[in-house]
Amino acid sequence: MNAGPTARTPYLRLQADYIGRVGVEVGIFVAVDHLRRKSLLTPEEEELYFDIDDWFREHLPEPPFYADGNSIGAVTWFKRAAADAMLARLEPLRDLLTVYGVRCDLVRASDPGTLVYEDEYQVGVIPRVRKPATPLPPGVVLGPTTPGSKRHLARRPD
């Protein structure tokens, strides 16, 4: 799906280098959430993740397919017009993945899949190709996408 670095490519996505439950490389939020679920993040890193996740939830419309945990297996991509501002806000999460040895690539596509959702900032698509999930590090649990803020999932002091 990588269409090269041209400015004309209309869709961009930050994704990790492993395949998740929907059969495509997991997006940046899911990759960081996997680190959180494995209790690898420090409390400060976890708070940073929640802050950025909450900002996106407040400022971007939530595609309806997330309401049921994304049972259709859709994937979101930023539109080129909105991408620069969104990617700048995601840089701290990309840095976090680097700290934990998870490669995160910026992928460009002109046709990322069958369109099932669109708003001013992003599209939701059904990928044309699904791959088998990559084995994850021990202790990482795949699960449905969680609607709303993830702060309620934070580690609690014992």
C-alpha cells in the first residue's frame, strides 16, 4: 500500500511493524496500548498516552464502527490535508514506540481499501488484503477497540 513519498498521495497512516487482529499492521494508538496492556509503560508514559488519546477523541469525530469494538475490521487513515497537524501531535507516541523497540512507519496510500467512513480529517476503510496476525510479545492481549477515553484502564496503585 505504500505509494511513495509524493505530496499527492491523499492518505497517511502511522503503523507499527506487526499485524494485529484485523489482519493489517496495527496503528500507532493500538501499538502503544499493547505496551500499556503489558504494563511496560511508566506512569508518566501512560499519562502521556492517555492525554494524546483524549485530545484525538475530543478533536476528531469517532467513526461509528468503533462503537461495537470495530467488528467490521476497519482501519483509519488521515487525509493529506489534515495529516501534518495530526502527525505532529502523534510524534511523542512514535518516540515512545522507539524507546520500546517497536518500529513505527508512516505509510502513504492512494487507495487504502473500500471506503466505509469519511469525515474532514480521516477515512475508515476495509482493507483489501488481510494477513495472519503476527505473534505478539508474551503477555500482550489483543482485544476489541475500546470506545471513549482509556483513562479508566490505567494502572491503579495497590
